Amino acid sequence: MDRTTDPSDPTGPTLDPTLDPIRDLARDPGGRARDEQGITTAEYAVGTAAGAGLAGLLYALLTGGFGDRLLRTLFDHVLGLLGIG
């Protein structure tokens, strides 16, 4: 951040009050302010929908015949590695 020095200020350098990085990030290249209200809500909605879709896909795979064979093969393999099965 840019700092300015006021010779009459005994505390030393201070932040330039005209620089506001948060405000500057919220401007488009033309210098007009953008309204980003609601962006976070949209990101949560997309993430929630993606998570629900993935959960549904995993549920469908693991409750069908494929999931049963996969779990049985995995279980048998682990028991074989342990010398139990």
C-alpha cells in the first residue's frame, strides 16, 4: 500500500486515505462502480447444487449392482492384503 508522510505528524507514515483497494476492486475498467451484491449467494447455490448432484450420483452407483461388486472386491482385496481372507 502506498504511504504518505506528513512532516508535521509525529507518528510517521500513514495510509493514504484516497486509496481504498476494496473500493478499487469493485470498479469496472471504465471506472464505474459495480454492484456485486448477491454474488456470494449465487456461489453457494451453485456449490450446493453440485454437491447434491454428486451425492445423488454416488448413491445411485453404490446402491446398485455396481456398488455391491465394488465394495465386495475392495473388502476381499483388503482382507487378502492383511492375510485374513
